[in-house]
Amino acid sequence: MAKDPQVLIAYDNFCRQEQKNEQVVGQKNEQKNMTTSLIAKCQYIHKNINKGMVNWKTPLLAKSIIRNLGSKDTSMAAAIGNEIINQLFGSGGSRPQWPVLDELIHALTQVLSLPVSMNDEASLKGTYAVHEDVWLRFLKFCREDFKAEKSGRLWLIHGDQMTIERARSVMKEMVESELSFDKKDWMLPIPAWFHIKMNNLWTVAMRTHYDLNKDGDVLDHGLKADNKYFGIKKITNKNPKFFNTQSLVVRGFKACVLGMFVQELKDRQDCTFVRRGDESDLDAIRRSVSDMGKTKYLEVLESIYQKAFTAKAWKGTDATAEDPTFIKDPVFTTQARMMQEVELFMTIGKATRMEDIGHMRRLVDRLIIQFLSAGQSNYGREMIYLRWLLSEAVDEELQTGILASSVLNQSGHRSKAVATDELVEIYNMEYSMDIKQHANSTHTLDKTFRRIALMRECTRVLKLIFGGLGATYTNYHTAKNTSDDIIGYGMQLQEKGLSSIKARTGALSEDIRQAGVELLLSKVGNFNTENRRFARGITTVSPNFDDGEPEDFGQHSEAAAEDGDEAFIAAGGGGEDEIEEEIGEDDWEDVADDGAVGGMSSAL
């Protein structure tokens, strides 16, 4: 399988404590840092994939990112609201649905887990050792197989931010090596989407909309306020649990859309929102939705979109300079900004599940702005790198392979795919469960890995063989029905006046979008400078790995800013005057109004 040019590799670190019995000191815990990995086949990776498909000398244009922020599918605005209302009230499935941009053929993906490397990829030294373990020990290649004159094959490697940062750093550090395996020019690291999704959620949960704004003022509506109603445990702005936080933001988002839908029904004269007899508000809403014609229904959804998902809704009080009739309402503006951030997070999940690489491609530009503005410098840098991989610097067939290999589908059915790194995390969870259940002084980590990693595929085949001999049961749990909670909270938001725009005072959340645009040119310039040095075969010192810390590129940044550096001017999209013109207020407004960064892009 490893000799097939359509395979990819994904790996991640796995850290656990192992209990040891010592004759002198007795029991003690020993920290073990390891690396787990898998190999998978993707039919969309070109069979003749090679190093020549990547041109490291081609720069990324900052202005292309700004321009692409305006791309929009008009059907997406109606799809998101329809899915929520349909889920809560059963309005029928004939109305707007999730738009398909470039959805892959849903085929069964062949995946094999590899043995566990006892080296830690968290360090550069460990990354070197992990590469030797995976390709030389596990896959049985020899160093001569990587010689340029023997094979120009390119390997796609998926992983989280640390994995990709270390792999790229190893490539930059060894660019002057004469041995091809050590030079690492045969690999192409690719940021993986599950960890992108996780860190996008941290932006909302930890940095922008938990309970306070950057000035320390309490927000009228945030995640903390939502959780007072839903009561989900283990959610703080310091160390939130991912799946708990995901459940909270999704429920809160749906409740906000529902509250605005109810408010719109009450405000419109042409909707039959009138209670009959002892009919409750909820029953009246259900009847109104079922009686409403498609034209009026779409008008309601469009009104919600205009209020909460446009560039004007994001700007809020700042929009009064362009529209004197716009009402200053910092409370609603804060809610609209939170909804647009959560919409982006939910769209990532939907796009990866549906294997729609068209949506995935279009999300990258928005993610760059959001990560940069939220202070997540490491992920901002990796998203710029991913955007470069999807530019003219990379062959179009390879671009398709990069996106398609980012998702794996082990069932072969629609909407059942997972991000490549998420499957690695699922494998790690299996190891953790076995350790928790069976670990003792004799059942060591080595036994766990032999039990699971080396037997996983054999166990799967045995289950298929013996599955026909007895009754077959699904292993899916019945999902908790949260519709009643969402409806109740949505009605509460509407009654509190949080679903409508009105003149009032309150705390305003940070405009992270504008901050990201202002940082874009310098970050793209630094990236292009490092790429240019790498293309010329100059060893590059690795940057700081701590997320959120200021980036210091030293001489690289100075070189990028040299007057008369034509490569930098071309790479960054032009000189200072040109970039100011590119992201000037008028131009940015044109982009934003066309579908903007906060387009209502079908988040479910």
C-alpha cells in the first residue's frame, strides 16, 4: 500500500504516564511521549504526484485574499435558517438546502493504522526520529528510495499545527542537505481541518464572546449567559472542553436564529401570527410556519440575514457613518458578531462531513483573518501557508488532492466523513480507553499498542466475518433531543428584546475582523520572505512555536521590508500605497456587501 502514490500519512503526538514498579522506591509514574500515525489512500491524489507540482518561488498575493473574501453563493443565506426552523418546527424539506459547490464522490476510504513510534514529535529532534520510524521502519523504505533521480514522488502529510510547524521547520533546517531523505523535499505538510475547527472554536469561547470584552465590560449576551440556561458542564474561558463547548455554541446559535425568526413573525403584518383560543406562542409559530407560503418564508429568512449576517450588521455602530438611519445598538451588534463567528465554525464541520472541498477552499481566507485578529499567530501563519498551497504556486490537480485527502470516509456514505487528523484522535482515544481499563504493572503501553494498533484491522475483518452469524445492532446512541431547550431559550431571547435592533447602550465586543485585515500584509510578507529563502536553498531559523506570542522573524522581516525589494513588493501584493488602496474603506465595503466575510453560509 505504501508504494501507491495516492496514499497519505497523518500523525500526532500521544502522551501518557506509565506506572513502573521499582524495588527501591516502589511504584512511580513515568511520562511517555510517543507518536501515533495512520496511512490512507485517497483516489483524488494524482497518480503521478511529484515535487515539480510545487513552485516554492511563487509568492502569495495578499490582495488575492482580500478579493476572495467577497465570494458568495446566494442560496446559502436561506439554507441556514431553513435547516434550523425545519429541525425545530418541521416546516418541510422542499425549501432551501445546503448548496453543493464541489462535493467529492462518497467512496469508502482505505485506512491502516501504523505502529506507534516511541519518539516525540514535539521537538525537532523527535520529528527527525518519527520520520525515520514511519518511512524507514514501518513502511520499509530505504534512504536510496528518496533520491531525486530515482523517485520524484511527493508525500502528503496531515497533522495539527505543531506537527506541520515542526515538519516545515525540519524542511527549512535541512534544505542544504545533500541526502534527499534528510533534505525532506519529498514531503508536503498540510494543516488538518479538525484542529483548525477546534482553534476556531477557541476564538469564540476564550477570546471574543465568553462574558467580557477587551475593555473588561460584561457582555449582555455571550457564552456564559447562554450556559446559564443550558447548564452544560466543564465550560470556562480558560480550558473549555471541546465537545461540551461545541454543543453550547450550536444550541445558542440556533436559539438566536429562532428568536429573530419569532420577532420577524410578530413584526410582519402579512404573517398570520395570531394565537387562537388557548393556543401557546409555540403552537402559533408552528401553525404560522406551516401556513406560510414559500415566498414569504424566504423573505423572513432574508430579513434575518440582513439583520445579523451582513458586513453592516458586523460593523454595527460604526455603520452609522455610512447610513445615518442605522440604529446604534451595541448589544445586538455583539450578538451578530458572535453569530457570524459561530457560523464560520459550524460551516467547517458541515463542509468536512459532506466532503465539499469547494466550501473548504472558500473558508481559508476567512480563517486567516479570524486567526490573525484573535491573536492566534501560530494558526494564522499555518492558514496563510494553506492558502499558498491553494494558490497558483501549486498545480491544480495537487490542490484537489490536498483538499480531498483532508477528509476520510470509512463508511462510504454521504455526510459521514471526518477530518484526517480527527481519525488519528479517534485512534488515540482507543489507546487511552484501553490504558484506563487495563493498565497495570504487567499490561504496559507496549501491550496496549500490540493489542490495538497492530490488531485493529484484523479485528475489523473478524467483526465483518462473524457479524452475519448473529443479530446486528447499531453502535450509535440516540442523540439527545435539544429542540425544546433551544425553543425555550430562543423565546426567552426574543422576550428580552435581544432579537431586535433598538437604540440602547451596552458593552460591545471587539471588531476582530478589521484587526486581522490590518495584520495581513506584514504576515504574508514574512511568509513570502521565508519561502523565498527556502526556494534559494538557505537554511531558515525556526520561528517561535508558542501560540499567541509575538512572532520575531529577525533578519527575515528586515529583508522583507527593504526598499526596492521587488520580490517582496510582488509577494505582498504591492507596496504600501497599493495595499492601502486594496483594503481601503470603499473597496472593503464593496467586498463586504457582496457577501462579505460574514455571509450567512449555511452553518449546519
